Amino acid sequence: MKARSLTAIDLFCGAGGLSEGFRQAGFHVLAGQDYDEKAGATFAATHPEAKFIGGSIQDVTPQKLLKAAGVKRGEIDVIVGGPPCQGYSVYNHQRGESDPRAGLFREYLRIVEGLQPRWLVMENVTGITSIAGGNIVREIFEGMQGLGYRVAMKVLKAEEFGVPQERRRVFFLATRTDAEIQFPSPTHGDGLKPFVTVWDAISDLPKLENGDKNFPVRHTKKPQNAYQALLRGDCQILHNHSAGRLSKINEERMRHIPAGGSWRDIPRDLLPAGMLKAKRSDHTKRYGRPNKSDLACTILTKCDVHWGAYIHPEQNRALTVREAARLQSFPDFFEFQGSRTEQYVQVGNAVPPLLGKRVAEALILADTMQVATKTEANREREELLIAV
């Protein structure tokens, strides 16, 4: 693939985390599709070069996508996408293949059949591997193979690729080319670069009190490290940095929680009624306040202190949408649209852009190696013909 011809379409694009990663790697994102209107508004605002198609995936035809992207069948380099994962998530206690969201990968395959891209990238939560005894994964493999693609699957850890967060995701990579399928090699961890921490990600952001709504605001500090400088770029105005107001009882609970602490540090008379019978080994992340040197816990669709370690390391409030976006490696120019609740959903549902970028770079490397191998083989054949 030549740099000028790298093209991608993002299905179930959400706010555009995966496509942002591919864009950073050199791809031209031509179109995105999602049913969520507010996520679509964020995608459209941050991907002006792409055409956004809203509505249900079941109503989207390959022809509509080809027209929106301005290409013909077979011309797209890669289709990326993460079919909604709630049907597979370990946080969904009713998860299973009967969940209507668990079958949306079939719509992805339907679009693939109509577009015939050279490569496929599908992402999902690790819970997909255990649903129905692995039947969902087998069907994905068989579906891709039935369309003429070779496919491989691997669980990637976001923190090993420079994302300041513990996050596990399954990636399916597939191609109808002769290229070897390659997954990215970790760049951070033991013997590599140090992990990017919570404080590395958010320490430059303006201080807020519980309930503060003074946004948008200008940065008051210079970037404190390379990670902050990367995400800030030339963005001077900070969006989505406001603190939702927690109740007085929650504010009082937070005052008792030190860095590295959790619900166990809250005096018994202040505990929620539902936690009075909890074992000390239970609910390990609830009301958690991470150490500055920690990785963030997985960013979900809301930074609710009842759910996990989403209390600011120093301030008695929950993490803001912007802080969650930093922990997901979104650049600061992403202004998330909709209500605060809708913004959290967009951030939590996304693939971290830095993780997406590493996957895209591995795909480019594999394809480049294929081209180089073919070129060398052609040269050898030519030399043989000349000798004869």
C-alpha cells in the first residue's frame, strides 16, 4: 500500500477512536457509520474528511457506503469496526448469543461481502470468547474465511501500547492478500518504555471542585510530559472538562479515601446501605482513588464512583469526560457532543486511538513487506529470464 492510497471505512464508529488511530497512522478515513446520533455528531466534527452515515446498520447497504466514500467495490484498503460489545461484556450479567447486539457482527460481514476490502479489523471485548462456548468467535472466523479472508485473533493490552489504562480487547485481523498477518509488538512494560500513568495523563488539567461547570477553559499549565504534549497538540481551549455534582454524602465519603484507597476506607456509618454486608474482598474497585503512579482501571461508559476507581487522585470529585478521554488517549481537539452522560458513553465505548494506531501500523508493515517480497521475486524472475 502506498501512503497516498491508504483508505478506511469505520463501521460502528462511535465517536471515532479506532478511525482516529488509523488516521494517525496515515489512513484516509472516507466514511463512518453508527446508530448513535450524538456519537455521530462527534465523529463528523472530528473527521471532516469523512462522510458520516447514521441510522441502523441493518438499513445501510454496501452501495450506500461506496457512494459516500467515493470508491468502487474492491478499492477500500481496510474496513475497521467494533460491533457493539454490551452483549458480550462481563459487565452484562445477562450476556449471551441471544442478546440482539451479539449478532451485529453479521452485519459487519454483510458489508464486507459487498465492499471487498483488502483487510479487515474487528475489535471487541474479551467476553466474546466465552459466549456460547466460543460459538461467536467460530462464526466470525468461518464468516471471514467464507468471504475469502485469512483471519487471526489476539487479545491486546492497551497499556502495553502507551495507553494509561488497564484495558483488554480482542482484535480480529483478516486479509484477502498474500501478506502475513501481524499484530503489533508491545512498546511499554518490563524491559520497554515505562507505562504511562494516570498522573502522566491528567496532571496538567485545571483544578475543579465537585460540581464545577466552568468550561470550555484555557490551559493554565504547559504540558508536563511527552504524553500530554502529544494529546494537546496545538489545542489551546479545553472542552468537556467539568465536574458532575456528587451528593454531599458522596463528597463526605471521598474525604476519607486516600490515594490507593477504596470503599474500605469509608467509615461504616457513611457506607451505602447495600455495602454494609460486603466482604472486604468484594467490590475491590468501588469508590477507588488511584495512586498517581497507577494505570487507570478500564474506562467504562460512565465514571461512576460506585462502579470503580474513578475518583480524582487529589480532588474530591469524579473524573471528568476530558480526563476519561485522556486516559483513553483521545487528542484534546475531540469535543464530545451531547449531554455529559452521552459524552461518557462515547469515551467509554471507544477503542483507544493509540491502540488503534499501533494496529494500523502493524497492518501497514505487513502489507509493505508483502509488496517488497513480490518486488524481489519479480526481480529474481527477470534476472532468470535475462540469463536464459
